[in-house]
Amino acid sequence: MNSLLSRALELQHAAHELMYLGMDGEPIYSDTFCRLNKELLVKADSLFSSQSSNIEEEANLCLALLMGYNATIYDYGDKGQKKQAVLDRIYNVLEKLPDSLLKVRLLTYTYGEIYEESMLQEAHGIIGNWNKSALNAEQMEVIKELKNIEENPYPFEVI
């Protein structure tokens, strides 16, 4: 089955894999790096015009597109416009999406793109309601990712 949700989740996984390539200590080969970048851009572009009437599916799609376009080094000259279109869609989704891990992930990656303080505060507010003694792996990962973005605010570095 090649549903929109499964394709969005596949893109999220591929983007995550590329963003963390080599972090496990394994060597990075240029041919693999280039191939993964190309595949990621093709997947993102193939999903770009897709939309869903289901709010959670649309949130996963927007998250996948933002992650995909941020992870790849390739650009046919329209990546900035596509990222802005995805960010516009995300604003609409965030208004309707209930507090959840998915919303925190979407807030985290969007904050990492635009550094809007209200998104950071909303993400921390949702995380603050989680049971700290019963966090699952995905919750711990998004908390770590948010902390990383907060501590390393690219491109807003103070020199």
C-alpha cells in the first residue's frame, strides 16, 4: 500500500537518516551521500503538491516535506519557495492540530527554520505536560532535538 501517510513517513525516515548520516561512526562515502540527497529531493518533490483533508496526515506530510527539503543539499532553484509554501501550510495545520508528539515535532522543526519564540514556548508547554518518568523513545528524541536547536541556533550565531 502506497498511501500518502506511508509515503510521508518514509520521507521523514529518509530525511532523518540523511541528517544523521555518519553520526554512528560509520564512514560516509560520497556516492552514497549524493545518492541519498538525490533520492530525498525526488521524494520530497513528488509529495510537494499532495495535500490531505485529515489534519494528522497533513501534519505528517508537512513535517516530512520540511525535513526533506532541509536535509538535502540539492536545489533546482525553487527549494526556498517550496519550503516557504510548506511553512505556510504548517501554520494552518498547527492551529487545528491537538497537543501531541506530532505537534511537538512539527513545532520543533518549524522553530528550527524560523526561530519564532511562540513556537518554542508552545513546544515546551506540551512537553511540560508529559509524564517525565514514562517518556518513550520518540518523546526523548524530540526533546533532545529541540534542545539541540535551542543551543545551536543556526543561522543566528553570535560571533
